[in-house]
Amino acid sequence: MNIILLGPPGAGKGTQAQKLIKELNAVQIATGDIFRYNIKNETDLGKQAKSYIDEGKLVPDKLTIDLVWDFLDKVEDGKSILLDGFPRNITQAEALDEGMQKRNSKIDYVVNIKVPDDILIERISGRRVCVETGATYHIKYNPPKVEGIDDETGFPLIQRSDDTEEKVKTRIDLYNNTTAVLIDYYDKEGILITIDGTKTPDEVTKDILKALGK
Ligand code: AP5
């Protein structure tokens, strides 16, 4: 089963992806995580993507699509795929259709996680991530056992460079103006599932699995 997690910044795509890959035995493709990994390791891709991410803008389609196609090439045939953060516009959606066709496969479901803007801003401004693994916490909703320290690795928690309130607003506007058109795109294909993302993370996971028939 191949699934796209769609939703604005802070909707909980990453949080749900972590839970769903275990339940669905799927491989996750998270474009934002891949970009951040490359920025941290100062690769060519990281250097090209950094300024866009820091400003809350989309990384150019060519770079992003090439990255996803490369990733798809490496995924074992028949393995379920969970896409988090891709596609973000019609050009990327069409490229994904093409990439899946090359694998003799298709997207089965698009899970649209709906959360109002005021909650998104609170979630993102309270998010902290492990400097080493990118594991996600929230100072109020999902705090670490020791303030500022990752539970598993003991590495410090930091705020993402694009998580300031000003940049979050830019990213939400970008989602509304560019990415939200995909809701209609996938609704017309009859594969859209809309989920209330304001419940607790476990409740949201349960609702998604139920909607997927799991
Ligand atoms: P990306 O990393 O994909 O960021 P995003 O889409 O803005 O999404 P976020 O990671 O901010 O939020 P999320 O929905 O995953 O929420 P999370 O689970 O962390 O992309 C970053 C940048 O990379 C982009 O801006 C762009 O520049 C570039 N990029 C990436 N993909 C691209 C593409 N395809 N094309 C071009 N450029 C691309 O949750 C947020 C917080 O809320 C956490 O603290 C969490 O603990 C908490 N939380 C989660 N769920 C709940 C809940 N149910 N209740 C209470 N708190 C919750």
C-alpha cells in the first residue's frame, strides 16, 4: 500500500509517519528530513537547498523530484511507500505518478491531515528536534524526560531554523497557495482520505489506520 501524508506544516505528518511505518511495514520518504540531513552534512544538495529551507520556500522542483526518483529506484519492488512532504505542487504530483508507473505501481491513498492555523503555529513554535537524529518533541504536548535532551540518544534538542513564528506563517501561506490544490487533485482521483489532526497523536493514528481499513 503506497500512501501520501498531506497537510500543512505542523499538521503532524512526521509524527504520524513514524507510527505508520511500523504498523504498515512501509519505507518512509520524507523530503524535509533528507534535505536537513544533507544540510547538516554540507553536501552539494544541502548547499543548494539551504537558503530555500531557511526562508520557508520550496526547494526547486528539479532538485526535489530527482531526489525522490533516486529514492524510489532504491526501494525494493513490492515494498509499501509512505511519502511525507512530497508532492507539494502539481508538477511534483505528476512526476510522482510517472515515477510510480515506472515501478508498475501507484499511490493508493492520500491522507489529508486537517489542523487549523492557530494550532499549527503553537505546535511548530513549541517543536524541538534532536540535533543528531531529528527525533521530534513538543515542549507542551510531547516533552522529553529531561528538558532539552533527547530521551534515546542524550543529544541536545534544538529548534529548527525554519520554525520561527515569522517563517511558520510564510510556510503556512505557501501551503495554502501552492500545496492545498493537491487536495482537489487527489479527491478527483477518488483516493483522498481526510482526517481530523487535532486529536492526540495516538487517536490520529487510530483514525488513519481505520480509514485505511487496518
Ligand atoms: P518538512 O520537513 O516537510 O516540513 P513541513 O511540511 O513544513 O512539515 P513539518 O515538519 O513542519 O510538520 P509535520 O506536519 O511533519 O509536523 P510534526 O509531526 O513535526 O519541510 C521543510 C522544508 O523543506 C520546506 O519548507 C521546504 O523548504 C523543503 N521541502 C520539503 N519537501 C519539499 C518538497 N516536496 N518540495 C520542495 N521543498 C520541500 O509535528 C509538529 C509539532 O506538533 C511537533 O512538535 C509534534 O510533537 C507536535 N504534534 C504532532 N502531532 C500532534 C498532535 N496530534 N497533538 C499535539 N501535538 C502534536
